Amino acid sequence: MQTRSGLLARALGLPRDKALAHFIETRNEKGLIDRRRLFGALFADLQLLSRADAFVGTAASWTSRLVLLAIAGEIAAVPPFAMVDKPLGQLWFA
């Protein structure tokens, strides 16, 4: 299995060390991220996705977990969902 940086490097057609510069963590350390704008975009996505009937995401992503909780909060039940990297229970209940 490839690492996150390896997959990004391949997708961007860059060597791994150059691809790391595109990670949000690296850009944030350099002061290149507008945090207000980023939060606004996250909040807008969350509002839109909270109205979904089902969800496909990654268990490792806090955003995916937040979206799943937002959907569950809207419908007062756990929606149909799939996590493509690992079962959610391995993350929260281990």
C-alpha cells in the first residue's frame, strides 16, 4: 500500500519530496493558508452534506467523520455509509 504522500506525488506527477509541499499541513506551516476561508468552505460543505441520504468517506478523515455525524444529527439515525479505508469501528471503538 502506498503512503499518502506517495499517492499524491503520483497523482501530481511530482517526486515525493516536491509533492509534500502541496500538503495543507506544509502550506499552513508556511502561512499560506487563509484559515477563515478554509473554515468557511468546510462549514459550507458540512451544511450541504448534512442533507445527504447516504455517505461514502474515509474513516481516517476527521471531515468524513464530522459529515457522518452531521447527517445522523439531521435524520436522528445512522445513515447508510461506507468507509473506503477501514471500518469505522476500528477507529472509534478500538
